[in-house]
Amino acid sequence: AWLVGEAGKEGVESSLGETFGLAYAGDSIVAILAGQLASIAASSRGPTGPFEMSVGFLILGGLLAATAWKENVAGGGNDSGSKPTIRDAVKVVKSDPKIMLVGAMQSLFEAAMYVFVLNWPPAVSKAVGSYFSKFATDASSAISTPYGTVFSCFMACCLLGSTVFGQLTSSKKVDKDGKSKAVSTENFAVGMLGLATLAMGSATLSIAGKLPKLLSFLSSPGSLLAILVSSLFVFESCVGMYFPT
């Protein structure tokens, strides 16, 4: 909201799409490093280590926002004394069905995204334990899952997704005649949502261990682990595409 307001004041709204793409790419790079730091903190301080470390970064972020950001206020209507209300927002949504459709798409995708967030740790842990148990020296040997490293891999996929979005939708892509070769945001979103659906579907099948008969040769623990991890990587790449979209 702050960025959109500042862009409106400076008259550079047209660059917001590219800016959001770069922002999410940078966010992914930071998250990759955060995953590695979290692993180190968890190794030395236990499960609470990453949370303890995060306090310092939160304080640093608050200080940067307080000192480097200028305050901006949303512009009002024709009446300088009026302020937008929830009722005004509802009227705007009702007047343009496209806003409702975009909101529905966001809600449904982010619902799937948070289902992913809540379920990937136990799903990956179970698949890792099932495959690597044969390498354990005895039945009591614990098979640990490197959650920090897996998270960093997810964020690398997210970075890949946001980079793909930036490359395919860039307004700088033109042919010899000067016509734009960029993929429209709407078409890009359709492809991204379709790919995300396939990824979540294959991840679900691998977790359940119920692959189609044609793929029954992939029902071994190692194959199921590979399918699960690959599917989650593809879905996280779609998350990277989704945010700048």
C-alpha cells in the first residue's frame, strides 16, 4: 500500500509491475539465506532458535521503515473532507465484476498456498523417513529432515518463478516491427494456475501412494519422494509467478 501510494505521488505507476517482480525476487533471495540461518540457529538453540533470531531482524526492519520511509496518505475524492469507507469499497466491487473475480482468484490460490504451507513439513518428513529408513543402522535411528535446506530450495523456486514472470511479461520484449512479444498478464495467470493445479494434484497422489496404473512402476518410496519434492518445487515456482501477477 505504501509503495502504490508513493508511486502515485511520483507519477510512476506504470513501473509498479516490474517493481513488484524485482521485490519478490529480492524477497526470495533473502528467504533462501533465512532458511540457512534458521538451520544454524535450530542446530545450536533448538526449535526456538530461529524465532529468537527473527526478533533482531524484526527490530531492524522496524527501524528502517521508521527512518527511511516517508508518510503518505491515500488521496481523497472531490470533497477534500471526505474519506473512503468500507461501504465505498463495496460499491466499487459491485460496480465492476472483474474486481470480484480477481479477489476470488487470489483467495482460492492463497487458500491452496496455505494448505501447502501447513502440509509440506509432515508430508516431506514422512516421505524422507520412508525412503531413508533402509539406510538406518538400527530401528531406533532417527531420520531427520533438513527443513531449513528444503525451505531454501522452495525459495529458490519462488525466485525462479518471479524471474520467469518478469522475462515473459516484460514490456521491453518487441519484435523487429516494434510489436510487443510480451505475454499478457491474464494469459500468464491462466497458465500459472493450470500448472499449479497439476503440481498439487501430483503431490497429493504421491502422498497417498495411489498413482495411476500406468505409473505403478513409480510406486517405490524413492520414486514417491522424488515426485513429491518435484511437485512441491513446481508449485512453489508458481507461487513466485503468482505474487507479481
